Amino acid sequence: MSNENVIPFSTTIHVRDTCLCLHVQRAARALARRFDQALKPLGLTNGQFSLLMSLNRPQPAPMGSVAAVLDMDRTTLTAALKPLQRRGLLEVVPDPKDARSRLLKLTEEGRALLTRALPVWTKTHAAVDEFLGEGGPNRLRADLAAIR
């Protein structure tokens, strides 16, 4: 191995300590674990909670708009829907305006589970907000939104 292809270990430490992508990924995994643990007694993950909440609309939702809210591609969304659909928490129905399109809607069971999950999410979110301190949650949301 030639010396010209050797990156010094100090560079590895520098990247570890300064890489925004790494720090955001680690924080996202930590937050996900916290919410997953809180929602586990209800048989939900934080991702499933977000998906169900995105369907809490007056009218059935087009797949594209749900994918946009969750920042997912349609293939990933379709895979995420399947276990919730098997549990009877949501339905995928044909769009009456376009037979090629599908609409997503919560079932009564899905709404009931979401109703039970919301206080768990609220309590968990309040604990995270408190940890971040005054102004921290809004500042963090604004900083993350600026990156998009």
C-alpha cells in the first residue's frame, strides 16, 4: 500500500466529530428509538404512527400526497402500508376519479389506535422538548427545514 492512499487517523476523528450528516443520523436514530419504545405497547413504531397520522384527513388521501408528507418514494410507502393494512388499520381503495390511482384511508380500528397513541406521542414529545430547552425545539425544526 502506498503512502499516498493513507488517510491519517486524525482525519477520521475530525470527520467523526464534525460531520453534520453523521450527527443528524445519530440523533434521528436516538429519537426514533425513544418514540419506538414509547409506542411499542400499542404495537406501533414511530414511522407507523407518522404514517397513520398522515392519513388522519377528512377525505381519503392520494398515495402521492402521503408520500410527499413523509418524504418517501411510492415503493417505500407501499411496503410500509402492508403491515398496517394487514392489521386492518387502513384501507387502500380505488380513486373514483382515476381507476389507476389508489387512495388511503384509516379504518375505524386505525382511528381508535391513533387516538390511543396520540397521548403517548404527546408525552414523549414533551419530554424531548423539555430536554431541548426553551426555544430549542423550534430552533431545531427551523434549522432542519433550512437544510431541505
